[in-house]
Amino acid sequence: MITDTFDVIDKRFTRYAMGNVHREVLHTGMRWAEGPAYFPAGKFLLWSDIPNDRIMRFDETDNSVSVFQSPCGNHNGHTVDPEGRLVSCEHRNRRVSRIEIDGSLTVLASHFDGKRLNSPNDVVVKSDGSIWFTDPTYGIDGDYEGDKADSEIGGSHVYRIDPQSGAVSAVATDFVKPNGLAFSPDESLLYIADTGATHVEDGPRHIRVFDVSDSGTLANGRLFATSTAGLFDGFRLDVDGNIWTSAGDGVHCYTPDGDLIGKILTGEVVANVEFGGIKRNRLYICATTSLQAVYLNTRAARRP
């Protein structure tokens, strides 16, 4: 029997929502949980508590929770690159950085065309080593998640860091507030959320999808899905190409065709998700004040 953790909208969702599986609340006490990143070698998850200026750590081996780093520069989104390094979006420091294997810090991007970035929000690493990130103004809109400041760039864009030269290029400049992003399993598509409704009346609350060229450019941007509850923020894809995305009432599951087939109900607004566990079939959920998790009958699309 499928439990009340799941809201089945289309029978196709029953393939992924296993019977007798319940959502678990693993930890509480955050102000705005975000940016989950799973490290399979260590069997632990890192995530951000942005307003509290700390990175948290959940250990799967004993369910313990500790502070990984504080202060941290009001980190938001994270990902793990193919070499197992943590790539981070820093609100207060207005940059994208990476913690190397030896623990040292490398700044990957802090400026574009000589101007400071706004406040990098979410990041993903392609298999060719290129790093793609979004840069809305949420970290400089006020002092709660960073330091209040004016945008030097004057817009909120999506950027790519070249894996060889380290050059930063703007790959999408027509977003109001670009937010979460993720590649399709074969990396031919890039999905990007726009949460512009936070700043513009009747603004975007949707995910768009783009074709990705071998040279690192985007084309043919089109609407993928519009949120039916709150805003889309961060999301991940599974091996079947389904998108598991944050929303105002939980996690929404969309097919590759853009059909909403089901939800994971969380009781809080969700900011981001991440697949973890040994089999990559455990969905970690950053839900405002809590870290939650649920097992699914599917796996993460790719690593990272």
C-alpha cells in the first residue's frame, strides 16, 4: 500500500512510490535549508543553512548531524564534481568556489566582465568538467542570506566556467531570477528554474529546458513546466529522466514530457533535493527548517 507520504496524480507515479515507505525527518532547527550534496565515499550529506551561515553534515552510518563549517559565507547551492570535490555557491562572498582534496580553497568565479557576481545560487558540473551556475540577487537583496548590495552586473544570468581556461561566459541572459539547474541523463538538455515571481508581479515560476551544444552554448529554450504550488527551486533527475523538483507543498515529480505525475508531501516548503545512499535511491529533501528523506524505486541519473 502506498503511504500518505505520496500523492499519486497519475498511475505512472506508482512505479516510483514504493509501498509501506514513509518520509523521514532526519534533523530540524534550520532557518532555510538548501544546497544538499552527497558524498558516496564518505556516506554523508552536506547541506546549507543559509541564514545561520553554516554548512551541516548528516552521517548515514549513525544518523548523526554536525556542523561542517561555520561561518562559511552564507553558502547556498552545492554539487560534487567527478573528482569528489565540493563545489559551492557563496552568497556573502559572491563567488563560486571549490574545496580541493587537500582541504584548500579555490575560487572558480567571482566576476563577469570585470563586475562582481550577484550571489551565485545553484551549480552543476558537466562530465567534461565545465561548471554551470545561476546568479540571481537573493544574497544581496537584504542582510538575511548575505550582505545587502546593489547588483554591479544589472541582471541575473546563467554562466558557464570553461574547464580548460577557467573563463566565465554568460550562456543565458533572459531570466528574471534563474535558480536551480540540472542536466538530462545524457547531458543533451539543461533544465533551469526561474523564480522571478519573487520580484515581479505575475513573474515566472517555471522550469525551462535548453538544448546543449558540444561547444557549451544553449539554444531552443522552451517552457518545460509551471509550478502548481509555490515556486520551483532546486531539483534532480533520475535514470528515467524524471525531474524531482522542490515546490511549495513538497517535491513534485515530472516526466521528461513535462507531465506532473505525483508528489512527495513534506509539510514544509522545499528548497532543494539530492539523491544519496549506497544505491543512490534515497531522496534527501531540504524543507525550510528540516532535512528529510524518502526511499524511491529509482536512482540518480548521473554522478555528480
